[in-house]
Amino acid sequence: MIEMMGNHLGLDLIAVVLMFVSLWLLGNHRREGFIFGLLAALAFVAFNGLVDSFWGILGNLILAILNIRGWMRWETPPRTAS
């Protein structure tokens, strides 16, 4: 088990951490979450390239595009007076 943790240049760990940060930020209505999601998707593309997973690469390229789309379409919600 310990030996598996050092495989793949740590790209899998980096991608997972970036994805968790992305989800945390987006859950708190922070636009920066899309940047972390994009970085996570690109790290997963690199990881899937190392393990020769075509569908993993394709799926994460689509996720990268969706993160870019989310960044571009983000609108700050209007502030309400309390």
C-alpha cells in the first residue's frame, strides 16, 4: 500500500487535492473554484496519460472546458440589503 502512494509522480494526489479545494471554493460561492477545477482536470489529464487511459484523458479535457465555461459565465449575485 505504501509503495503505491509514490507512483505516478504524485499527479493523482495533486489532482485530488486541487479538486477538493475547487469543490470547497465553489460550495462557498467563490469564482476561484473554477481555476482550481481547471488545474485539477489538467493534472488528471497528465495522470491519465501516464496510465494510458484514453477515456480518462477525454473526460478530464471536457471537465477542463466546463471549468473554463463556468469561469466565463460567472456572475456575482446582487447584494441584498439586510
